Amino acid sequence: MILVVDVGNTRIKAAVFEGAILLEIFVFTKIELEKNIENILNKFQKVAHLVVSSVGDVEKQSFLAFDSVLNICFVSNEDPFPFQNKYTTPKTLGIDRMVLAAGAVFQFPNQNRLVIDAGTCITYDFIDHQNNYLGGAITPGLRLRYESLHNYTAKLPLLALESPKELIGNSTPNSIHSGVVNGLVYEIDGFITEYSTRYSNFIIILTGGDTDFLAKRLKNTIFANSNFLLESLNQTFQYKIKND
Ligand SMILES: Nc1ncnc2c1ncn2[C@@H]1O[C@H](COP(=O)(O)OP(=O)(O)OP(=O)(O)O)[C@@H](O)[C@H]1O
Ligand SMILES: CC(C)(CO)[C@@H](O)C(=O)NCCC(=O)O
Ligand SMILES: [K+]
């Protein structure tokens, strides 16, 4: 059994895998890290490997307490990945984006793929059918957009995510909801349209904390899977064992 841990910018998501089967998911914060890992290991005593991908400020030392009972793998860009990395700054490429790209190659072989991760930040990653990782885009996520409007103005309130009823916002809250939600939906559909002018065929994978909210609002057909990073992390580790 394998415990994979995705340390994001806001939250930590963990999952226990038996082979390719996802048994259970856990979501928690950095402060509760050790306690949660302990509880998971108590519940799943057959876990032998702990696989971590971190873009947050959680380092390898945070898992040292489990070093004696588990094999700990902290995924890094030195590990083997199933694509050629064409990013011109490969050392600064987020490890979450590398794991997502690996997952796209494993789950959707021999085709062009666009991965959209709607988390704290939204990332776009394109991997062509010859498994070249080309790059993509980074933009603020849904919640970050609401927070930025509030934090960097004097008058705008901090609102919780809500579906806009109208295109034309007829009040301050409705203008914000239309701007943030409609704006992001048009942005994603717009990106997909632009990619279509360069690649006649590609599949689109949508993942991250806002997957379900966004999936039903997009024009384009996508594979929505909020567990895609966790699944990809499991596959990346299997690949590492075979290729190291
Ligand atoms: N409890 C929650 N805390 C924070 N964000 C949440 C929560 N529930 C849903 N969300 C939504 O999820 C989005 C954040 O996604 P996610 O949880 O994947 O981010 P993350 O943990 O920082 O991961 P990453 O850094 O990989 O993006 C926010 O835009 C927000 O709308
Ligand atoms: C863009 C984020 C914050 C998304 O989690 C992460 O992938 C990251 O810190 N990336 C580093 C910059 C880059 O990917 O080019
Ligand atoms: K993200």
C-alpha cells in the first residue's frame, strides 16, 4: 500500500492506494500534518511507502518522524518522468505540474493533452502526442481572485464563491461574482479555443479544488477528475521504481 501526499499552496490532500485502486482521501492543513499522517497509518497498517509532492512550504524534514517505519519518497524534478521537458527553466517548473503532466501521459497515451488544474493558482500544461512537455500558463485561482479584489482595494468586500445569476452584475456583489466566475469560465474556454487553433486534436483534463464548480460551466468537453493529481502521484512513483 502507498500513501501519496499532495502539499498544495493552501491545503494538503492525501490518498491511500492499493495498486491502482484509490481507497480513501484525506484533506487537512499544514498544522495538522503529523497527526493526520499518524491517523492514516494507524488505519492502513499495510502502508509501506509515503510519496510526497510539495509546492507548499512543507519540506522533507516534516516527515522525518515516519522515516523509521516507512520508505519516504519526496518527488523532485531529478526523478524520472515519462516526457521530454521543453520548459526553458525546468528547475523552476512546479513539481505538481510535472506530476500532472506525467499522469496525462500515463492515462492518455499517444495524444495531445491539455491539463487544467484549478487550485489556488490555475495552471495549464500541454503535453503533445510525442510526449514533449511544452509548458502552459499560470493564473490566479477562483478563491484568490475574490481575495485579491478585497485585499488590494479599499471598498470591495470579501465574498464567498457564488454562481452569478446574470452576465450584467446589477450590484456590487453581483458585479464581483460575474467578474470572477464568468471571467474565469470565459478565460478557460478562451484558452481552449486558442489551443484548438494550434492543435486540431487534444484531450482536456480538469482537476483541482474547483473542478466540479467549473466543469459544468464550461462549453468544451473535458475529463473532470478532482483526484487526478493524487492518481498521477501514485503512477509517477510506480514509474520511478521501474526506471530508477
Ligand atoms: N476548504 C477549502 N479551502 C480552500 N479552498 C477550497 C476549499 N474547498 C473548496 N475550495 C476551492 O478550491 C480551490 C483551491 O484548490 P485546491 O484545494 O486544489 O488548492 P491547493 O490545496 O492550494 O492546491 P494547489 O496549490 O495544488 O492548487 C479554491 O479556489 C476554492 O474555491
Ligand atoms: C504554479 C504553482 C504555484 C501551482 O501550484 C506551482 O506549480 C509552482 O510553484 N510553480 C513554479 C513555477 C512554474 O511552474 O513555472
Ligand atoms: K494548482
